[in-house]
Amino acid sequence: MSRAELREAIVRPAAVAGLIVERSLTDRLLDEVEDAPGGLPLMSHALLETWRHRGGRALTEAAYEAAGGLHGAVVRTAEQLYGELSGDQAELARRILLRLVAPGDGTPDTRRPTDHAELGFGDPADTRLVLERLARARLITFDDGTADLAHEALITAWPRLRAWIDAERDRLRVHRALSEAARTWQDLGQENAALYAGSRLSAARDAFPRDTAQPDPGDDELTPVERHFLTSSLRRRHRAALLRRTVVAVLAALALLATGTAVVALQARATAQAERDDAVFGQLTAEADRVRETNAGLAARFDVAAYGMRSTPDLRTRLASDAGRVLATRLPGHDGVVSSVAFAPDGRTLASGGHDGTVRLWDIDGRALGEPLRLGTSRVGAVAFAPGDRDLLAATGEGGAVRLWDLRDRERPRAVGRPPASHDEQNVVTVAFAPDGRTLATAGDDGTVRLWDVSDPARPEPLGKPAAADGARDRSVRAVAFAPHGRTLATAGYDGTVRMWRYGTDDGITPLGEPLRAHTDPVWTLAYSPDGRTLATAGFDETVRLWDASDPDHVESLGEPLTGHTAPVMSVAFSPDGETLASAGEDDAPLLWNVANPAYPLRLGEPLTGHTGAVWEVAFSPDGRTLASTGADGSVLLWHRPPTVLTDFTNPVTAVAFGRDGLLLAAASTDDGLVRLWDVGRPDRPRRLPRMLAHEDRVLSVAFAPDGRTVVSGSADGTVRLWDVSTPDRPTLLGEPVPAHDGAVHSVAFAPDGRTLATGGEDDMVRLWDIRGPVGVRPIGPALRGHTDAVTSVAFARGGRLLATGSEDATVRLWQVDVRTRPVPAGAPLTGHHEPVNAVAFAPDGRTLATGSDDRTVRLWDVGDGKRTGRARPSGRELTGHRAEVRAVAFAPDGKTLATGGGDRTVRLWDVRDPARAEPYGRELTGHVDTVTTVAFRPGGTLASAGYDLTARLWTLDADHAADHVCDHTGGILTRAVWQKHLPQLGYRKVCPAR
């Protein structure tokens, strides 16, 4: 900071607080702080202490000196606090502060932000008190579970801390390495391959002998994880040493005990092989984790390789997440940048063009077709197929090149016509066919767009004159696209404009209206939606914009730009159904967007990681299931969109439910007021049914009756509707909507006998309904009262005698409903949660209740057989792991697994075979990009989830099927060369045979 800026930092905050800083104090602070390392935080602390020593409104130099001055203030604060602590507390403070320091090795010592869990040593009460005292004194800070020194200058300014660090420097370095190694070991599921050995283990043992001999939890300096890691490493070395001694002893007696020696040798070899397998397994899983954020397909292949060695819950859940991702097959062949890609109308052929001067043809399975086609120039700029059945391919490039090929024989394409001279021999960067296939548009670095009559491909003729379509000094038209209907054309230019044009049969093109100038940098790409009503544009301002192009004379912007990219956007493409937009650019990872409602677009899933350089172009296959991308890394990737990710939504999804036989899935969504149905008889190939169940307001809940023939849905308008889905393609409304609550209906549930319906609402009440009668739905007795806030969830136990309800009042209530006309509370409310309860669910046997809350925890309750009231009690400890509110809970049909979903965008699985000892099952399932609002199991084991990201997902929990899916959709990703690059110390293994 300049001297003037420092003066502002001193004077302005004081003025805002109504204080005056004495001029001499300001000058002194400027002299002491300017160019002083760590001066700013020291000044901040010194001014605070000066304020505490002030008299009246003025901060004076005398008060500053009384506070200790620049360095003395923080030292005085630290020493005062240290002197007020008891002996045990002072020792705790020393350990805590040393934990927050990273000792330098020839470099200055620095702060070390540390997880709060690392500070959990010593007496918990004393630890909590010391941390609170340090924080109040502004010596340390807390931020989202992390502790840190408030001032790095504290390390050099406080002599006592400086002395501690100097005395412990070597030991601290050992400790920091131990902490990191223990954390990695824990993340890898405590794999033996990650344990210490050799000199590192000896150094750690020597540094912490007290913690490895007879550890006293109240006295050791290691966290439980660190201590467990170190003792496990020592035990492993002890076992290895014992094995070596055994082998030596046996070898010494070899002459007398030859047979026995052979047995021991075999055992030793088996043990050594097991340890080698541990090491290989650990390396595979560690490398998968390392590349997961940058190359999801490669990580998935490494997961399959590890799964081939060992089936663990961690790997089974990794593979479930992998199978739900958009994975890619890599097509090799080009040398250098691949600039363009396009699908043929039949969906069976793909063309790519690159800076190596070639155009290559591929079938949809990635097999090269024929020999590469050569444009005759050094670089290919763009490729495009003619629509319909014309079997015509166009390619453009440097030197004004435009070339056409007849593709009726895919293996032997034939060049047609003479290449027309065009664009003043400048680079032609873009090409597009009109919807009729008889007009071709080209544009490029001469700043013009030109039309060609290709009715006879052997004799292409210009249509009209070239049209200047870019006003920049370095003129270049970067993109051209025809509207699917009518006679409209759009171009994107280096000048940052988008221009609309009308084209005729022989007189070229004429501009429509004024250029669109919303982008702030060159516009590089544009595309029309299949219905022609929406235009997408993108460019070097790193944004994607959507436009209402239904009236070409008056194109209007649709809302705010899409801002998911972090670098220039070079390509956009709509899926054939118009509901998905792909965008890609120099940040290496294409993004997908839900644009079913173009006025409210939303990111769809995670970025598509796999390219190692800028992505130049993306294109959808005609069936929309495959996305092709090309880029600077010389590759063509075919991205396979998993059919198990349902993207047919225009609004957040609030609830999903399966029918009894698992053949139907219902999903409710908000502002469109719809319940959609899917045929999931084949969970890997779900099929959306055409008819939707419509409300007049948001749909918040949905459930199937036990017979699977009736669906109930609850709405924000307070009504409940029943639907006959016995003929799923033609669902019908049963009777009139039922006014159920004064306010939204948050939850609905059928009793197991299918005769009783429970609803929970915004009016704090629970209602029971008889749905058997011929006159429609009628209430059963008065509403159940007791909750003091909205009822968010209702669930019946097996047998239907026990009803559980969760509420925003942070309680769960149980009700005896075996006497149909007089339900009564079953004991006192369950009060384990301290924030709103969002979800309740019974295990299939009816003896265990799961609840999820805004407090980020899941709790299990033993409710017995439901016959005795007031006997529910917690079962085991609360289940923690979600990093935000828990919104949904559901038991698997066999009762052994619990699924939960929440605001951290994950679905988690829990092993609840013994509810009192429930534990996480593997890793969280990832793929959602917003809050998960609902989870449900299908009979047979498939899990469904949905959320605010406008998707529903069907998770493949069969690890073998998931591994097969990964292998089928990641061809060419893990080659021998890639293996050698990532795992040079391991011999190459073929992961997916014959694929």
C-alpha cells in the first residue's frame, strides 16, 4: 500500500466510528508500518489496543505507547492471556499455537490453517476454553471449521512463540508430514499401502515416543487419527520384522525341516503378494482421486482397475457415481488442433477437421472410415453435412478453400466440383447448409459472409454479392447459422456483434434490423434451437447469451447471460430436442445447460472433463445421446449422456416415488405444477410417458398407493389429487381436487393397506383421509395437532398402526392410528434434532425410524414393534457427513441400507444392518449440482434422487453393471501410454478386456 493508502486505512475506520486519530500517532504509525513485513495486521491489533487504552474520543500516541506500540501490543495481549492460563491450559495453548505454524526450511515460518478436528487433544473442556480465549484475544480465528493464526506477524513478534518454534523446528516438520500422511491414509480408507515405513516411520517414532508407547489421550500431542496411523504403521513394521525373523529361523533349520520351510516360504510369499497388492490398490485409488476433477473418464477407468482387484464399499459407490457421469470415448488420428466436428443426418457418421489439413470420417462406434480427406490447405477451419439424404459434406479452410465431397460410399468419399475461389483467399472459418440443403453459407477472415447455390454440387455458384458482416478493424466473421424455418441467417463477428440477415434465392442476403451488441468482446459462435425460436451466442467475454429469435426483425435478449465458463467460449450447440445446450471454450471443459425453458436456463451436471486444451467445437448427434467435441489437444471425444439422468424438467424437482412393482417412477416439480411419469421397467433405459399430471400450483409431494394403480400428489395450493395410473400412458384424475390444508401440502403417504392417506401441511397439522368410499376422499376425524410449525414429512410404519411426522418445529411425533377414528400421540415428541426436521422414513420391518434435519444430521430411532407407546429411543449415535441440511431419507427394500440427500448436493449411503452401529457405506454419490430434495429406492435396488438442479437420477448400485457401463463408454481413454504417464511404477494392466 502507498503511504496515502496507509493513512486512509488508519484514519477512515476511526472516523466512521466517531473517533479522532492524533496526527502524531498517524505519522508514527506510517513510519513504523511502511515497508515493514507483516505490518498491517500488527497495526490493526495495535490500534485496537490503543482504542482500549484511550481517554475520550481521541486515539493518542500516549495510549499507543501504553498499549505497547506496534510490536508490543500483540505481544502484550499474548503474554497476558498466557499468564492467565493454568499450567495444563498453558501447555494446551503451546500445542495449539504450534499446530497453527508451518516451519520453514530455509524459508520464513508461515501460518498453517488447520481443521478444527486437529485441535482435539487434551481435556475437551480445557481445549474448548483455551480456543475460546485465544479467539477472544484475536490471536486466532475460526472460519468454516478451520482455525488459523490471526496475524502471521505473531510468529516473529512474540518471543515466546518464536522460542517454541525454534526449539521444536525439526519435530514440527516431522509432525506436519505425519499429519498430511495420516489424512491421506484416512481418505484412502486406511489402506496399508499408505502407512509409514522405513526412515519416515523411524523419524515419527523418535519424535513422538510417548504417543507410540503408552498413549495417554489427555497428554499426547497427536490427534486420534494421527496416533492410529502411527501405531498402525509400527504394528505393520513389527509384523514384517516378525515375518523376516520367522523366515530366517526356518531357513536356518532348512536341513532338518525342509517340508516345514516350504510351507513357511509359501506363507511368506503370500504375505508379500498381499502387501504388493495393497500397494498397487492404493496407487490406483490415489491416482483416480488425483485426476477425478480434470479427467472423469480416466478416473473411472482407474476405479474399474481397482475394483478388479478388490470390491470395497468405497469402490462400489465410486463406480455408481462414475456410471452417472457423462463419459467420453477418445478418437485418435489428427495431428494437432482439431478445429471442427459434425454429425451426419443419419447419426451413424461423424466428420472432423483439423489443422493437419485433413478431414476424417468415423462411425458412431469410433471406427475410422476410409482414408483421411485432404482439403489442399494447411488447416481445416470447419466441416458441415448437408441436411436430409443428400450425403454431402462441406469443408473450408485457409486460402479461401471450400470443398465438397459425395459421401454415398462412406469408405470411399468422392470430391465433387472444382473448389470455388472465395473470400479473397483469406481463411474461411465457418460453413453451414440452409435447411433445404441447396444453399451453403461461408464466412471468414475477410469480414464477409457469402452464399452458394449447391443444388448441383459439381457446379457451385455464388448467390448475390458478399455481405460485409463485421465492423472490427481486424475483420472476421466467426460463425454463421441458418434458422431452421423461414429464410433467416445469423452471423457472429469479431466486432462483438450478432447480425440477422434475410436471404433469397438469387440476390444474396440483406440485413435485418440493427446488430445485437450485448457481448463485450468478439462473438465466436452461435446456434439456433431446432424450433428456431431461440438463438444462443457466445464469445470472448466468457458468457453465453440466449435470445428470443421468434421474430427475426426484433430479436430480444432472454434474461441474464450464462456465466459458468472461466475463459472465452468458442462453441455452442443445441440438442435435437432443444432442451439442452452445450457450450465449450478455452477452459477445456464443455458445460451442459437445461434450456427447456430458455428464460430460466440452469447448469446441467458437472463440467465434462477430459480435454487437456481449449475445446474448439461441440456437436450433438441426431438422437441427442452423444456429444462430440474437438480441441487443441488433438483429440475428438464422444461424450455419452447417461440415459439414467432424467433432464426433462423445466423447474426444480421436489419428490420422486416408485410404484410397488418398480415399473413406474413419478416425479413432482414446482412452478410448472406437473407430475411426470417414467416407464422404468428397464432402469438403464427409462422412457418418459407422454401424459403429465397437472396441478394449478407447485407440486411438493407425490406417492404411489400400495397396489401401484393410484398416485397421490400434494400441492402448494393446499389441495391433494388422486390419479388412476393403471394405464400409465393414459392417467386420469380421480374425482375433484381435495382441499386438504390451509397452505401447502408438504407430504403425502399411504398406509400399507392402501385405504388411508396421511397428509402434512403448512398449517402445522396432520390429516388422515379415508379413500375407500364411493363418494371420494373423506377426512377421518379431526386434524392431528401438536406440531407448532409446518409439517414437512409423514410416513407409516409396516402394519399401518404407527405414523411418524416431522416438522419445522425441530421435533418428530409418533401417532397411534390403529383406532381409525381416534388417533392418539404415541409418547412424547422426539427432540434429538435442534433444527427443522425435513424427512422421516421407517425401515421395512417398522422397528427403526430415520429422520433428517437442517442440523446436517441423520438420526435413527428404535420404535420397537409399534404396539407400545412412548418407548421410542435413539439408536446409536447421530449420523454425520452431510455438509448442509439433510432433505431426504429412504430405506432400501431389504432394510440394510439407508440413503440420504441434502443441500451439499450429494446422496449418501449408510450401512444400517445394525442400527445401533450404523456407519457410512462408501463414498457419497456425486453428480447433482444443486440441493438434493428427494431419494427413493426401487424394488430390486436401484436408487432414484432428484433436486433443484432440474434433474432426476437413477443410480446403478450394482457395481458390476456400473463397471461394464464405464468400460463401454470410455474407449481409448486409458491407453498403455496414458497408464505409463500416470502410473510409471506399475506394469500396464488391460482394464476392460476387448473394449
